[in-house]
Amino acid sequence: MTKCSNKRFKIVGGVTAVLILTGLITIQATHGQIFSMATSWLAVESRQVGSVFADSGEQASMIRDKKAGKDAVLLAAGDIARCQPHEGFDKTLRNLEYTFGDAAPRPLKDAGARQTAKLVDDYPGVPVLALGDLAYPDGAPVDLNLCYDTYWGHFKERTYPTPGNHEYHSLNAYAYYDYWGDRAGPDRRGYYAKRMNDWLVLSLNSEVPADKGSAQASWLEDQLANSDAACVLAFFHKPAFSTKKRDDSEDARRLFDLLFRNGATLVLNGHNHFYERTRPLDGQGRVDPENGIVTFVVGTGGTYTDDSREPEAFSERLIGNTYGMLKLTLSKDGYNWQFLSAETGEALDKGTGSCNSRS
């Protein structure tokens, strides 16, 4: 009897040790996010995720601008807020502290997000396009709620986001979709459409597949084919073409080529931490003055800035070492732009352009 009891005790003890070890490994492997991930999953499973962004035809999939008949004004930037970076167990501990309600904001290394937020405040009511990598280092709940939200959260209801690669440092960008809810688009997929007067505005997802036949490419083709908008603007995180070349931009290039083949006029991106305006480019990145898309890279939202560098031949203007916001005014058949310094409000780059023909 004693031998059987000892045997059972050893088995139970061994199983318990394995479960504890597995739990510890899981906690560390997810940098302490396993509990918030589980909470997120349960919340999604327990309710029907509603959305203001329907997906059955253009009219249902649009949010109409309230100032119909007037020029539409937008502000845009990406790469915004940065929590103090943590590594290894320190990162795990901080995420656990946040999950269990005992975390406080860590100071940023710079004041860039504060500067750009003040610039946005100078334009009350103007919609803001947030071009991805909104909360460094990992787009975790603690990063979004204690760093991004501290500076940019008070104009959340007029912000239209797109996810970046740092959001996907957390599994399936779960914290990003939890934070934004319906504003991130339906079904936690990260792409949606908005109608602003004569413009079709598309938030796309450069972090998920965009090859032919993919869900995103099929949706985008449908939006472009069925829209009667005169002009098209798309925004997503990774640029298809920029002076600073980065890995993993294949899906961004597929999106860009599809937009070019359907007469899009403008593309806005983040990812590279400077301001860049390209010449009009075709779907392969070649200069096309007649039908090309002008790209604005605006990775200047606050996290840090890159130095100025020698621009590529396809680049019209490149500004480094500057936090700032792109201001766009969208008119019936064209647009004008200003890149505004967050420090001074001065327009460091400005001009006008016409919409491409969609026929």
C-alpha cells in the first residue's frame, strides 16, 4: 500500500513539475503576454464582433465624411510611441505587471510623440491616419495603453490606423485589434475602406498576404472595381519603394502594383523613420509622370528619426532628423500637401498634384 502511494505521489509530482515547467516556458516565450492573450481570445470568442465597416459593396463599406462638398483635410504619420525598451526577463516581468494591474508608464527616450500630438491638437477634428508601428517595441497591451495612448489616445476617435510589423511582434497583433476594435476594420484583418467626398481612402495591411487570390487582394480588387470615386488614396505601413530598402516588403509591392493598375493617385507609408516624397512611380517602381503613384513615407510620428541620406533617383524630397506630420487636402480632382515640422509647425515640403485617371 505504501509503495503504491509513493508511486502515485511520484507520478503526481512529476506531472506537476512538467506542468509548472511548461507554464514557465510559455510565459517566457510570450514575454509574459500569455495571460492577456488568453483574455483577448476569450473576449473575442464570447461575443459577435460588430463593425461599422461592412463588407458587402462599396456603399456599405464606407464611412462618409460629414463635410461633404468641401475639401477633405487629413493628417498622417507612423512610427509613433516608444516605451522604454526591455529585454529578456525584464520584458516578461513588465508585461506580467501590466496584466495584473501593477505597471506604470516608463519614460520615453525622446519627446517626439508628445511633439506630434501637440501638432495634431492644432487641427481639432481633422482625421488622422496612423501609419503603423504605433507602439514600440512590441505593440503589446502595455505599449499601446501606457505609451501610445498617453500621447495620441485623446484623439483616438478621429484616428484611422493601419498595423505595422511591430504590432505583429505580438501574436497576430492581438493587442492592436483589442485596442482599436472596429476602427481597425472588420474581423481583425487590418484593412478597410473609407469614402471622403470624391476620394476612396483604403487602409491596407502590409503584414499579411497580398498575393493574387489572397483574401486581401481579392477584397482590394473588389473595392477598386466597384468604387465610383474619382481619386484613390491608400495607406499601409511598409513602403513598396523608398530610398531605404528593407526586407519583407513583397506584399507591400503587390499592394502597390494592384493600386497602380487601378489608377490610384497616392500611397502613404511609415516604416522608414524619415520623410520622403517620391516621383510618380509605376507598379515596378519606375518613374511614370503620366500615370504613376506618388508615395509619401512619413515615419516621423515620434519614436525616433533617421539621419538624412542621399535619395534614390526616384525620390523627389527626403528629410531626416525631423519629427512631423503630413497634411493633405483632398479636393475634387487633386490634392495639396505640406510636411509640417512638429517642433515649429513650419511646412518643410509642400506642393500640389492632380488625380490619376481611373478609366
